[in-house]
Amino acid sequence: MKVNNKNLGLVTKKFNDFFLVDLKNQETYLNSEKFLCKVRKSINFKNQLIYVGDEVEIKNIDLKSKRAVITSVKKRKNLLVRPSVANISNIYITFSVEEPALNLSQVNRFLISAESIGVEVSLVLTKCDLISDKSRYLLIDKFEKWGYKAITLNLEKSDDFNNLLVELKQKECSIFMGPSGVGKTTLLNMIIPGLQNNTAPVSNKIKRGKNTTRNVELFSVSHQSYIVDTPGFNMQPLEISINLLPNLYSEIHKQVIEEGIKCKFRNCLHLNDEGCNLNKSFERYSFYKEMIESAKSHCYQNQED
């Protein structure tokens, strides 16, 4: 039985020349209706690749064999580079508080990299059963000053996990990003019943986990809500104009936008600039300064090359 009208679908998996597509109708999302699709050869995509997370139009739907043909790709909102996945709505930066220990500089780089994509960014702290409640509250207070409400997880306490799951079911397409060994795979196995990705212990030598996830795939967590199962270490390369970097720090953005501070020059980078009126007493200023100087050095090297 074939249906010839076009339908909107979501690419949930890609392998070789085939794509697994969830059928998306106007009235309802048929999450159980998955179709194995190829791209119509006569369609010129102008060298445009199709990624997991792309919305596509499919035609020649065969309900019996669950086959169809992709005829066009909708304009995407965004595209992550590593892993390659499109149309993310929420990024959950995930770090463990112990085993491996929390690296604040690395947390900052992940957060700023995620902010550069222009989606909602959250911070998740795992393995909170390994620290005291006092230490956990201190971390919550620290990251609140950074501009983030930290979600702390002790997976032995069901309420912590259930609250996160309720939140995920209200998002469109979420992804957990962070270094290997922080518990992302364990968390995804709990969120997606039946996933059962392998987990690997943290190396005693390098204090870092091994990458255990191989493919990028979308899984439905509720009606029109998806979560991305991704390979391990996935910090996005930060490719942004140096003048836009201050906008990615909430402490700077708050002073400039909400409090209305004005520096002498509009393109002030808030280092040793003449007439800079930024209050530089916030904790992340040292990280910000380091990122600005690193970006300047990179630009200089490129000019030299």
C-alpha cells in the first residue's frame, strides 16, 4: 500500500546511503511509524548533506515495507559539528563532581562553546553521591553566580532523575555534551528504556572515561520531544568573532544590558581597554581573559600564515 502525498519527517538515524525517518503529520507525531529512506537521485540538493535531526519531506511511502523516498530538506535552525546533528533546541553540559574531578576551566569552555550555538544551555552535575550536601550547595551557589541553575544528580535518589526527565519531555530536541567518563551513557540508558549502551570505567592513569557510544541517533522521550544519543567527547570548536565573545558570558551581558554600564568604546573587550567600566570581580573573569587572549593569538597566527 503506497501513499503518494508528501509528508514531513524527522531523520533519526543515518547509515551508509539510508536514513531512518519518523513520520510527522500535522495532527500527531507517529513515533511508531519509522521509514527506511533513500534520497531521490533526481533531486538536486546543491551538495547539501542530510544529518540526523534534519526535517525532510518524504514521498512514495510504502506502509507495508516501511520504505519511502526523501524529496527535500527543510531549512535547519542550527548544526553541531561534532557530533553532526541538526536542529538542537537544548544543550545539557554534563560534568561529574568526582571521578573524574570537576575541572572548572573545562566546564567554562564547554558552556561558552554551547552558548555560541544560540540555544538554551543547562548545566548537569553527576555523581553527587560522592560529595557532601554542603559541597553540593556550594557548587549550586557557584554556578548560579555564573548564570546557570545547576541540575545536581544523585542517581540513587529517584526524585533527582525524575525531575530532569520531566524537563526533557518539555523540550524539542536535547543533547547531553561533556567529556567522557562523567556518566552521560549511564544517564541516557536511564532516560531511554532499552538503549543499553555499554559503559566503561574511568582510567586510573588519565582519570578520563573511555568513549563507549559510536553512532548518532535520536530517541523519542515524549510526544514531539527527542534526545540525542551521541559519541563521547563532543565540545564544539569555538568559531566566533572575538568581539562577540563578551556576549556569551552572562556576567558581562548582565552588566552591559541590564545594568547599562557603558565603556568608552563600543567594541571594548574589557581587558586593559581605555575607559573600560566593567566590574571584573566575577569568578569567571580569569577564564574570559584567557579565552580572549587565546583568540587574539590564534588570529595573529592565522595572519602570519
